[in-house]
Amino acid sequence: MTTRFPTRSELGIWRDYLETGEAVRAEMAARLQRSAGLSPGDYAVLLALSEATGNRLRSSELAAAIHWERSRVSHHLARMEKRGLIRREDCPTDNRGAEVVLTPTGSSAFAAATRPHLRDIREIFVDALTPAQLEAAGEIAAALRAHLARG
């Protein structure tokens, strides 16, 4: 079996993709922290809980929803719980499990963060691209997800 390596041009595109993605994430994170005092992880947890029935999810469901390892979720939730953004309650249907519940403080923090965050998505990502580029970005993301799902 012959291994085919990326060309110099392909490697350049790959590095541009990685470096640009990291720069976009870093700028989004900095703005979210400045405007709302939340990390991207906080926002991901709050978003998932805000969309869940009853604003609650089992820890394992939350981990799956935000694509994190369960240990990472557990450590992050401990920090969020100390800040009053979430609370953990025993699961009524399973004594071994816990549910993560969005608190009123967490709900308020999420609501306050959402408008500035959406504005930042517009400014940093959407406005930087033409409509055709934005559509192509969506197609690229879908192709990569499909490729990974097959793999």
C-alpha cells in the first residue's frame, strides 16, 4: 500500500485552515469573555441546556450534545456550579445518574450573552465572506462531517 502525502499546496491550505480557524475561535472567545464573562465552554453548556426540555439534561446527554468527553464536562460543570450558572440534581429515574439543570442565573447570563455573541458571529464570520463563500463554507463543513462519519 502506497501512502500519498499532501502536496505543498495542500499543506499550505491545511495550515491556513487551522490557523484561521484558531484565530476566529480566539477572537470569538475573547469577545464572549469581555461582553458576558463567559467562556465558549460555558456558552455551549448554557445553549444545550436552554434548548433541552425543562432546561435539564443528564450529564452523559450534555456531553454528547456538546461533543465533549464526560470527564471534561464534569470538571467544567463543577466550575459553572460554583458560579451559580447550573446545578446538578439526582436523576429521578436513575439513582446512578445526575441531571444538569439551568439555573435562573445561568438563564440570565445566557440571555445577556446571546445578542452580542450573534452580533460577533455576524461581524467575524458572516460579513467576512461573500454569499457564495458562505455557502461553500457550509458545503465544506458538511463534506468533512460526512467523511468523518464514514471513517
